[in-house]
Amino acid sequence: MRVTRHPISRKRAVLVALAAAAALAPLVVPAPAAADSVVVGGRTTSAPDSPWVVALSSVDRFGRMRAGQFCGGVVIAPTKVATAAHCLREDVLGVRPQDLRDLKVIAGRSDLGGTGGHEIPVKSMWINPAYDAETNSGDAAVLTLAKALPPGYVIPVAPAGDPAYAPGTGATVYGWGDTTGFGTYAHTLNAADVSVLPDEDCARAYPAAPGQARYLPATMLCAGTREGGRDACQGDSGGPLIARGKLIGLVSWGSGCGLAESPGVYTRVSAVLPAQ
């Protein structure tokens, strides 16, 4: 079955449902993923081996299972975490982002149900003022942490023109989201290997149409495989796309999960993140 993502986000429908449930009753979350489940077409991986990948968490809004994880993020400075702007929308969280009482990042922990790593409160946030909720252009935000993470957790941001953005470059996307496209959420960190695709592939997959999102190469990046099978999915929003040891994208939107000719669309970080 083809799943069409809403233009403002590849994850909004799931997050809105979770936020509504949290506001009304104890959270009922999807069944845990099987031990060998992975990001769609991907593999399990270790957070200590990829310490720049973090989970955004609010137990108050999303319940204790999976430690309240609702989006991903990436460490770009010891006290700075980049994520997707749409993760912080009021209609996603159920409250204004500044009223989210227990927003934290979880770093260095592979299994969200386990212990270890770091849980650090968010002190403040910057949401890209150029973010357009209709087109999803500029889908980026930066969280400032109350305490610094170790310098080894930081990954560099690829500047404009870096070879990491070139079509055909191998890349990896990380997250704790849906591993099947049908609501099977992971407890452990997963990764999927994809490739940076030509802008033409995404322009063809997401042309301009009334009521539909379209691909804007100035602020977006296209990645996946032409035949499908490997992709980010619901719950991975804001997580990193890494190529040549640098951050090139943030999980943003798309159509379905791992479908042929429907590649994932990522925020092009060189175009939207402020200098650190």
C-alpha cells in the first residue's frame, strides 16, 4: 500500500497521533520491533560507535516506553543538536515547544530502554525562521543543551560544495523509527545505507502539484536507492544523513518508506544551519 506523506512532514501523522494520546491518557505505542529488525532495509548499529546520533525525548508527551523518543537529532557542537523544525511544531507536540517541560536529548545509548550514555535537558531552541510548513523548505532547528557533551560526540557539517553532496556518494541514515513502514518501532539504533541521488530524481518523484510537497534543491537533498528498499521512516525525523564522515542532511519528508522511485528527502544542512 502506498503511503503519501503530508507535505509538511514525512512523520507528522504519527507524531500528531502520539501527542494526542499523550494528552488524553497513558501512551499506547506500537509494538516493539523484533530483536533483528532494522531501519527499513538497514541494520542495527551501536550508538557509542556513532555518538553524534541522538534521540529527542519527552516522557511527559510520549510516554516512558522507548524513553519518550519522538524524533532524532545530531550533535554539531558540544552544546548544539540539529534536528528537523517540524519535530517542534505545536500541532505535533500538542503544546508550544517552549512549554515542553521535559525535552531532553539522549546520547550514547543504543537501546532506548536501557541505561548509560547521557540524558541532557534542552536549555533553548532555534527554529529556522525561513522554515516553510507548506513546502517543508528549510526544515531545520538547533537545540542548545544545558550541559556540554564530550567533544568526540560532534560531527562536522559539510559546507556547500563539499564532495559529500555529489550524486552517487554513499551515505548512511540513522534512527530509532519505524523499521517496516507499518508501525514497527525500534528500541535500538539502526542505520540504512543509501546513496545521494541527482536532484532530477527527486524533482521527477515530487513534481509541483496543488496540495503536494515538491522538491526544492536549494534547501533539500535527495537520497535513497532507485529500486527502493532502504530508507528512513516514521520516527526518524531530524536524524542525520552522513556521507564521507560529515553531516549532509536531516530526515525531513517523502512518500512511503523505501518505495521504488520515492526517495527520501532531507534538509540540505549547508543551506540552513547557522554557523557554529
